Amino acid sequence: MALLKLLDLKCIPCPLNVVKVKLALEKLSPNQELIIELDKGEPEEMVQKTLKEMGYLFKPIDEDKNSIKIQILNED
């Protein structure tokens, strides 16, 4: 069973949200999952681009008109 961590980045501007995601990912244990909440638009695009570049598996799990939740699996 994977452990979950939640990181709320709503209202956090770019590139600070990308930096916070990177720091949170560095602290994850193997097979621990990170769920991040962030604003739609540029924050969503920048974080997803960074996750792809870093080789992380992720998927959107919930969204509304203003924000999105993304689940990231740390398989290391």
C-alpha cells in the first residue's frame, strides 16, 4: 500500500510551485505517492511539463473550473 502526501499549491505563482513540487519529490520515500493541488492554466502546464521532463508518472485525479489535483507516483 502506497503512502500519500498532499501538497496544496493553489494560489502559488510560477515558478515557485515548480520549485515546491521538486522539493517535495526529493523527500518522497520509494513507492510513496504525492498528490498536488494547483491552479489551472500556467501553473498546471508548468508543473506537468516539469514532471514529464523529470520522468515521473502522473495523472489528473480531480478538477474543477479553477484547480486540478494531480497524483504522482514515485517508483524509485
